[in-house]
Amino acid sequence: MIGALMLDIAGTYLTQEDIELLQAPQVGGVILFGRNIESPQQVRALTDHMRQIRPDILIAVDQEGGRVQRLKQGFTLLPAMGRFGDLYKTEPLQALDLAEQCGWLMATEVLAIGIDFSFAPVLDLNDISDVIGDRSFAQNINDIIPLAAAFLKGMKRAGMASTGKHFPGHGSVKADSHVAAAIDSRSFEEIKAKDMQTFIRLQSQLDALMPAHVIYDQIDPNPAGFSEFWIQHILRQTLKFDGVLFSDDLSMQAACVAGGADARIRAALKAGCDMGLVCNDREAQCIALKGIEDLPLPNQDRLERMRGKIPDLSISDVLDLGAEWQKVRDNITAFKNAMQ
């Protein structure tokens, strides 16, 4: 059974404390960071060990490309998604082909080391947000949608579920929600007509969404991830989205409005999130876990959709993935180098 808390670990192997935490019923996932990565072989050994302890655990990573990719040593260094948007202006067919290849390549490498999914892609506009920037495919909705659709097609072909972020849109907010309260004072109609369109028009291809830690204060006093309006009324009822909803990291500054870690995860789950992330703070993880011990487990059928098609590979073979992988890897590396 999959629990409602996703947490992280400090190092490149499981400590006894980690093992005990993974056995708690309400722990459902682990997210890996750069500090957990030494080599593809080491990561596969780590993920295999996690599944020995907890066979049903979901394992995730942020492997977007550009400045947000945790897997570097021994992995393909991926371009920022904004590079595909740059190419799309002059060579749209080539850009779409390369975006699909990149989605397949990212997913293939991540799955090979025993990670179920990457929290990708970013569907925000590249507007005024410093924290989004070229993590977004483009500045124009009509460019983002075909490029993101191509990337999603590649992910799906490799066997990985997708997570669109950050609903209903973070690109039009200047503040970085990791370190400050992020507030968007536009009307619902303006947000829907602009930022939300990528999520609306791609929702049939998305397995999950991650709400933004942004307060849309003309609509609701709570950040989107704590908001029954955004999650229940808009996503579940109006848009009929039935995929998984992950909170963004509940340790981020913009999440502090809900109180301590226990109050934050309860608020996220009460609003309708399926799983809450608490990262980079073991004390907060333990507080959050204690705060949800009495809650029912989340929707199992929905969360099972995030399980990746992980190949049965020996640890020595995890990044010798065949002729197609090598060809695509060469294509994406050449593109990245050409666009620098």
C-alpha cells in the first residue's frame, strides 16, 4: 500500500533511520536529490534496496533538463526546455522531433536506474518568473503546447508517467516560492485565458499535476496546493482531471502559511492532494508523518499509475541501453551543444 508522504534521504545509501521511516504505512514515496547520486550503478543499488525494504514505494526525481537535473554523473546532460522553444521559432518540425527524443531519453535513463518518474514537464509560461525562466518551453502558449505534447509522447513511449507543473501557472509570478510568499493578483478569467491553457489543453496526456505554491489572492486566500477551490472545484469538478495530485515541497517558504509540517501536509491532503512532499528536513518529515498517521491511505489505483516500467537490468548494465539510446543521446547532446 502506498502512503501519502514523499520524503528524501541524506546520503547515497539507506541508514537504519531511513529504513525504519520507509516502513511507516503513510510513507509512499522517496524523491532523490543530487546529494544522493554518485553513479548510475550506485543509484540502481540504492533504489533496489529501497524496494527490498518497501516493494510498493514510488521513487521520483527532478530531471527536467537545464539547471534542474539531479542526475548528472554518468547521465546525459539535457538541454533546458527553453532551447526547444528557441528552435521552434525557425525549425518547428525539427524542434518537435528533438523534444520527443529528449522526453524518451530522459525517461529511459531515469527508469534504468530504478526511479519510477521525473516530476516533468514544466508547463508554465516563460514570463516574469525568475525561478521558471527557461525551465519553460516558451513564452507563447501556442509554442508550449506542441513542444510539451512531443516531450510527453517521448516519456510515454519509454514507459514513464508524467507530471505537469505548476498548476494553474507560476510563470506570471515574480517571487520564487522556494524562499518567499508568491502572490498573483490577477482575476480568474485572466489566469484561465493565459497560464491555465497549457494545463487544460494537455490534461488528457498528463498522469499527474503539481499545484503551485502561489496565492491567487483575488480567488482564494490559500496557495493553490492548499486550496479546495483550485483542487476540488476547478481540477476535479470543472476540468474532470482524475490524475494524481502531488503537493510541491511543503518545506518551501511559500508553504509556511499553513503552519507546521503536520498542519501543512494535512492541509494539502484535505484540499485534495494525493501525496505531500516534505524535503530536506528530517525533523519536519517526522512531524508530518505523525500528523497524518490517523488519516486513511490515499487513492491506491490513482497512485499506481505513477509506477514506471523499470527494466530488469543488472547494476553493471544500467547505462548501456542499446543502439537507439546511444543514437538519441548523441542527437540531444549535439543539439544542446549547438544551442549554448
